[in-house]
Amino acid sequence: ITREKAASAVYMNPVYLARLFRKETGRSLADFILETKMEKAKELLADDGAKIGSIAEMLGYSQASHFAKLFKSYTGFTAQEYRKTRRAARPG
């Protein structure tokens, strides 16, 4: 999701939606979208079937390297490291 797509879905100007979102929640819309994408990435990485590049693409990142940079900044782990920690935490 992008700010533009969210605004289009509710028939608002993207700048106005971002201002309204901040006024109502105290958070920036961009931060909320990033958090939502990174939480979804964490879910998808817990499933061994999806490749990291595919996950990046599913979340709307055309460059896997950009996704990787944002994921590391958000979690402190690379996507591969995060996947390994999830795998190690599984029972059995």
C-alpha cells in the first residue's frame, strides 16, 4: 500500500489524508504504512516457502535491496537472519 493508493481508496487527496491521519493518531501515515509492511514481512519470512525477493515484491518494493535496507533498519536483522531466528525458535 502507498499513501496514494490509500487516499484513492477513500477518495481523498494524499496530502490531506496524511495530515488527517497524523491529527487523529499522532503518527505519520508513512510510518504506519512502513510498520504494516514490515510486520507483514516478518509473517511471510516465518514461512520458509517464500523467497525474500518475492516477499519484497509482494509488499510493493521493486528493489529487493531497498526492502532489505528498510527491514534491517526496522528489525535490526537482515531478512535472512530474521528467518533463521524464527526457524530456530520453532518447536521440534
